[in-house]
Amino acid sequence: MNMRIGPIVKGSLTYIPGVKRVFLKRDTGGTNSAKYCYDVWLKHLTMLWESGMHSIPNSLAELGPGDSMGIGLAAMLSGVDTYYALDVVKYSNTNFNIRILNELITLFHERASGPAEGWPNCDQYLDENHFPSHILTEDELRISLSEERVSRIRNAIMEPESSNSGIAVNYVAPWSDESVIDKETVDVIISHAVLEHVVDLKGAYRALYTWLKPGGMMSNQIDFSSHGLSEKWNGFRAYPEWVWKLIVGKRSFLINRQPHSVHIDLMERNEFKIICDLKHYRKEGGIQRSQLSSHWKGISDDDLAISSAFIQAQK
């Protein structure tokens, strides 16, 4: 078993008072870039459109926005009026969000090219400039990017408790239960490389179903790789449980290790209708079944090989 020592040391250090809070504090990555947020939003928007969502939602919730609320702000610049950003740790701050917003405004005004790389590839649904002009039409953007509306979005970021004439930004960190959003008030929920970190997946999927309006949709991209915790992309499934406990340490979240089938099962148990289930298989560079720890001996061949999934479901 090729075991990385670094993750074990880092996890063990969390048992030392103060280290968990100071030494291990870091950026989450990704949403510290306006272009990344722009591309992620356009991907989810385009794929939701292909799955049957043929109008910009009024309300959107995002799990795990990370360093900024950029993905949600991109949605608001597309016409979303109410945005809920839910995280387990408070990473985001007002000044940084305003900076990301300003950069996003430029990208939208330029109709900058969208997701030309990454998986799943949705370029076939975009125009020749890699922009979803069939969704974000000139008429739609003229309204959503008006100076008056952008000013209200900016004010909602700076003063979230004040009334903003129908524009609302709600940042909740940490969120602990489904009561943070009223029942059946959200049109769309998205998450991008987040659900693999959620400890209480059962509670999370129950909350997602509770928040969505009847007919509401959710769009989730889930990464099943080791996130650098092992030499092989799925090598964490070779670690004995005592090693895994050392790696996790006292951190409230890392990766939950749950495979694709568990997510599908939890969605179906909560009465979601699966409308899109794209799976990325990675059969090279991983461990073999003979290398699995006793905890994972029963995993299916499918789950062992799926490194990422893009799943959309409807209530």
C-alpha cells in the first residue's frame, strides 16, 4: 500500500490545541477566481436547461460556496433574485465578494467564453463563442445587468439584513440543519465538488428535498477522488480504518468516502427523480480490488472506478 505520510501527520496535529484553528487554516480554492465561478455557473445553468429548466430561477441555494459567493453572484447577474449560500466554515467576506462581483460583471458584459474545458463538457450546447446565448439572451441580460439591479445586488452583499427591493443574499456559516431555509421556497440548488465533504449526507439530502419547491431541481457535481490523501486517485480505499481516523483527526469534515451508489440511493430514498446521471470512469492510475481494505471489500466495480459524477434531480 502506497501511503502518504503528510495527511497522517496533518490529521494527527489537529489533536494539539490551537493547531486545528491556526496551522490548518487554508483557502478552499476555486471560488477565489471570478472566471472559475463564471464557468461553473454557466455549466450548471446549461445542463439544467438541457434537463428541462427553461426559465431563470427566482431563488437558488448553493452548498459550500467556499472562498467567495461567486457562483451564486454569477447566478444573480443572470437573473436570480434570492441566493442562499450555505457553508460549514465561514470563508467568505464582504470585500472579497464585491471584488468578485465586479469581475463577474465584466465577464458578463463581454459575454466571455464559458466552459471549454473540464468534465462534463457542455460545449455542444453553447454558441460559437462558448456562451449560452440561447439562455442568457440580450433581452435577459439587459435586465439582469442593469445598473439599478447590479446596485441592489451590491447592496445586498454589503447589508444582507436590510431590505433590497426583492434582491436578497443570505450567507449562513455554519449551517447545521434544514431550518436555515424555509420549507419549499427554493427553485434550484447547486453544489460543485462539495457533497463528497459532507459528513451527514442523510441529513443533507433530506434538507435539500425540504427546501426545494415541488418541481424544483438540483444540480450536483461530486468528486470521488482522494483529494491528494493517497498516491493513487482512489487509494484511500486501501487504508485501514485506524489510518483513516488518524488522517481525519478532529476535523469536522474532510471527505466522506461515500461512493456514487450511496448518493443515488439517498436521492431516491428522499423521493427525488433522477433526471441526469453522468459518470466519469477512471480505470487507470487507481488501486485494484485486491488492494482494498476490509472496510471496502464489498464495493461494486462501478463504484470503485467512478471518479466523478454530475447528477441532477427533481422534486
